[in-house]
Amino acid sequence: MPSESRTPILRFDNVTVSFDEVKVLADVSFAAYESESRVILGAAGSGKTVLLKTALGLIRPASGKVYAFGQDLSGLREDQLFDVRSKIGMLFQEGALFDSLNIEENVAYPLINQKSIHCPPEQVHPRVVEALEFVELGETLEKFPSELSGGMRRRAAIARAVVTGPPLTLYDSPTAGLDPITAHTIVTLLIKERDMANTTTLLATHRYQDGNLIANFRYNSEQGSLEPARDGAGPRARTTFMVMQEGRLAFEGDQDQLEDSTDPYITKFVKRRIRK
Amino acid sequence: MVASEFEDELLLDLLKEPVLAVQEFILLTGDALRNILRRPHYGADIILQMDTIGVGSLPLVVLVGLFSGVVMALQMARALNQYGQVEKTGTLVSITLVRELGPVLTAIMMAGRNSSGMASELGSMKVTEQIDAMRALGTDPIQKLVTPRLEATCLMLPLLTIIADFVGMFGGWIIAIAFLHLPSRQYWSSVWRALEWNDVTQGLIKPLVFAVLISLIGCFYGLRTTGGTQGVGRATTQAVVWAVVLIFIVDAMITKVFVGQGAS
């Protein structure tokens, strides 16, 4: 598909971000298009989180431009950014649920506070319940984040990120610190959200298996589980891998190109599949 | 030559951090004050903070006020006794409490209790990315977190200071009747007559200014917390230290203004 002919949902043009004169993102450029999945691999401190926060306008670049939904974020004031952010769902690294609010209030927060969502008050509760049932946490409305396990908190945070139905979702290390079973459940939810709501997805992770699932599996809504995607137009064709190294974009390409790479840093993140 | 350039650079680096901090504090103060007139207003948060800051601090303020009055009366009576002016104890207790001890001691208690509380609460939110989440979900953290704390402290600190003043005078009264054997009417009469409008004005302006310092310094250090739980501890300590130091500096400045007017 000639993606260049379409308008990207998110575009980085030579973006550099510095903290105390240390470059944490260095001259990063890429474009993410509608329904595309991008898996951002990289070691801790390689700039994955900064990249996602810059995409959301939480961090302003020292140089370069970030465009989200065609708008240049660097030219917007904080209150103007709220409109753009209402179209982006973000799962923070540890969930970042508000610990003074219960789960219902946490998930309702974007519906109530994002002005451009225009959610009537009587629809807040049903939408919260729907979002929590989506992540299979329908019975936790009254609970506080401290009463939930790490995996449940992450799922509640996913519910909060997707409750407004954003066309772009950013996931920052959603499986970090979780056991393999819970991590698989979380990635299943991300794929479910991507396939059912047809969202553009950016997933920052250090686990190659997360990216492999995103690229090669799709959600079967009838069976309620993942299944391998075999058709040519499936998630594999729409998944791009990026590898971050010390703030630089060290690799951008599809899974085959990633697995063929001989770069010593990149090969650390890749477990080669047996290709047919 | 090279050494001199290195020293200049080092000096510049050393100065950069405090100058940047002052600039950030001024910007935060401007935003927080501007938000008082801007929508949305988080009424429930203001009431919650008034309860935490005001009602929560009341026992502490009463205790400190009472014993500062007791100590003032004991110390002043001893000094006045040398001049045969023990009956003036009420006058001195009243003036020192309303002008200085009431506002300053209450503010220090509030700094210890509330600046630290604000710094640790906001600091914890910062290191767990809740502040970022708030921004991502359409809320200005200064509007939601800082302005309600500023408003609540500005409303509660003057009230707590008035309570501390009265309780302190009551403590002085206990000493006056129990140990100095002064008639109750004489004590209260000297307390009342000693006060002028200028004292009362000074005694109410100070807590209002201290309230701005206490709340904004607590929030400022909370919002710039970095470095996990260790950073939260550091922010809490810095908030209390700077709040107390600035209370004394600003107290001296306000006192100088009132003394300069020839009114004290």
C-alpha cells in the first residue's frame, strides 16, 4: 500500500529532545498511518517512553516537529493540546491510575474531563462499565487501585486509555514486570482493541514476543482469543518495527528485515522465527 | 587561561540551577494565581484541602498557641517583675502573639505539616506518572492540584492564626491568675487595650502571605520531583526547609514595613 500518499496520523520530523543538554531523542523521524501498528523495541533508557510522551505533547522537542492528526504540536499551548490528546489513548508504564480515585472514577476521568469528548453525564457509567468489561474487570468498579494486582491495574489503565475510543493508542511497556501469562493477557487486550476499534497502535516494549504477537496474530471475537493471521493484508502487513538505541532510531522496517539484521544491538532484541 | 574559563563555566553551571528554580517558581505562582479566576473551579478539592489543612492542623495549632502563651507570660512576668510592672503581662503577651508569635509559629507548624504533605503527595504523583496522566486526560495539574491548595491555605491559615492568638492569650491568662495572682479582668483589659488596628492588620497580612509561600513551595517541590521514592523524600525536606526560611525572611520584611510606618 503506498502509505506515503495518505496523511499520517502521527509524524515525527527530525525530532530531538534534550534533558539538561543530554539528548534523549536524537533526530528521530517516522510516520504512523491509520490502522498501522508500530512496535518500538529498545533497552531501558533508549528513549521509548520519551518518544511516546513527545507524541502526546507532554514533552516539547528541542528541535524538529511532531504532527498528530495533521496538527503541529510544537505550536500549540497546553490548553490547545487537550483537544489533540483527547484523540490519543495512552497507557503509562506503571498504569498511572489515580490512587485517590476508585476504578470507576479513574476510567470515567477522561469522559468527564476531556471537553471535546462531549459525553453526556448519563452515558458516563455505561461507557465505564463497557470499557471495564472489555478488559474483563467488570466487578472492580468500587475498588481502589491499591486493592488490585499489578496485572489488573494495567488492565484498568488500558480501560481508561480506550474508554473514549481514541483512533491512536500509545502503550508504554504494558507488559513490563508482569508474569508471562498476565503479559500474554495484556497483549491480547491490545490486539483486541486494535482489531475491534481499528486503531493505530504504538507499542513500546523490550520484549520481542509482544511485537511478534502484534505482528502475527489477530483477535477472533467469536472465540474470544488470538489466532494466527494468515492473509496478506493482516496485521503482519500493517506492522512496522522500530528499534531505539540511545535516543536514535537505529532500525525501522518489517519483521523480516528486523530478523535479517546483523547489527549486534538489534539482534539482542530479536528471537528469530522458523520461517516457512 | 584555561583554568579561568573552566571556573567561569563551573560558576555558570552552579548559578543556572537556582536561577532556573526561581524562574519556575515565579511561573508556577503566576499560573496558580491566574487560575483562581479561571474555569474550571474544583470546589470539592478546595473543601477537601480546607479540611486537611485547616481542621487537620487545628489540634497542633491549639497546642502550640496555648504553650507559647504560657511561656510568654512566664518569661515576661519575670522581666516585668524587675520593674514592678507585672500587671503589664497581658499587654506584652497580646502584642507579641498577635504581631509575631501567632502568625510565625502557626505558619511554621503549617509548613512542617502541610508543605511537606503537599510535596510528598504531588511528588508521589509525579514519579508514578499520575501528573502526566492528568495532562494526557485533559486536566491542567496546576488548576486541579495547586490552585485548590493555594486557596485552601489562604483561607485557613489566617483563621488558624486567629485561633492560635486567642488560645495563646488564654494560656497567658492561666499563668496570670494561677501564678502571678493578677485579677482576670485586669489581664483581659490589658490584652485588649494593647492591640491597635495596625497590630491586627499586621497579624492578618502575615498569615496570608505565609499561606501563599507554604502552599506554593510545597506544590513547587512536589511537581519538580525526580528520582523515585528517594526524590520524594528529598522534595519533602526541601519544601519544609525553604518554606520555613522564607517565612522568617518575609516576616522580617513585613515587620520592617510596619515598623517603617512608625506604627509599631
